[in-house]
Amino acid sequence: MHKTKIFIADDHRVVIEGIKSALQEHPEFEVVGEAVDGLQAVELTMSLEPDIVIMDISMPNLSGIEATRQIKELNPGIQIVIYTMYSDKEFVIDLFKAGISAYVLKDDPLSDLILALKAVKGGGTYFSTMAPTILARHMEEMEEKTTSKNSFDTLSQREQEVFQLLAEGKSIKEIAGDLFISPKTVESHKYNIMEKLQATSIVDLTKMAIRKNLIEV
């Protein structure tokens, strides 16, 4: 039986030993090496050429994030399974961009790590329950920013001025006075702005202004 070669990178020996112990019950996996810091992980991975690297994020000398980037650049065929206590949005997104195949939290049962390894071994991916939610929200935010940017560019100079003042909470009358135009003209600009930006309320406009750093909160 062909065995899937596993490399473990974690700065806690107890974690490494725990994983090795769990893998003994799964003969399809073979641990071929281990490292306790990021630099060592990259160097040994390149020489041992495992199929899968189980990678922690927080490690001395070189973080798991940077070690993952370097490994994927040097040998894209090696699959990375992140095994960490961190569920921060930035970590998940950065590692997803780096090309990881799985993200498992140490708070999850160890059996989840085994499931991740089996999924990756079969050419699939595996993410803890929190990761898909974080990634989905990130994609929504990126789409919102793109839509907002493209739509905002369609506003005329005067509409951008009115947009800014509306987002700051000024009334139609106040805006008319500030810009030396009639309230009716302001209402017309407001209607056009709402339609172009697909906004349904002043609250929507304010959120867009905050995302574009036009107003402070």
C-alpha cells in the first residue's frame, strides 16, 4: 500500500507527539519528518519532499504563514494543512491566498485533523467550521468594495459633493445652503446618487462613505 508521507511542523513537542500517536492508527499515513521552527520546516520539507505538511502558524525564526508561502513557491505539489489555535480572519485569508489545502483548529477534536489529512490525500480540501464563514464574508466585502468603487466613479463632481454631505448627516436645506443651490436641486442629486449607488437609505450612503474613508467614525 502506498503511504502518504506526512511532515509535522510545530514548536510544541507535545503536539507533534500527539499527532504522531494519532496517525499510528492510520497506516495509510507515514510521518517522515518534523520541525520545531519555520526555517527548519522549509529546509527539511525541500529535502524530504513529503506529500503533506501539517503546519502550525506561530513558530520561531519563521512564521507558519511565511513558511507556507516559501514551501508552495519552491514545490507547489506539496499540500499544506494548517493546524493552529488561531482563527483570526487575517490568518485564514492570508493562508488561503498562499494555497493551503486545509485549516484545522487545535480546539477541534484531533479526529478533525485526520479527516483533513484524508480529504487532502484524496485531492480535496478541508476547513474548520469557522473558515468557510470567514472566507465567504471576505469575498462579500471584496465584492461590495468593487461595486462601491465602480459605482462611485459614475457620480458627477456635484453628486460626489452632495454624497459627502448626506453621509455626514446634513439635511437637504443645509446642503442647499452649503453648495448655494436650491433644495429641489439637492433632492434631484440625492435621487440620482441613490439610484447610481443602489442605496436604499442614508445609512447605506454613510456605510459607503466610511468604507471609502470619506468620513471618520
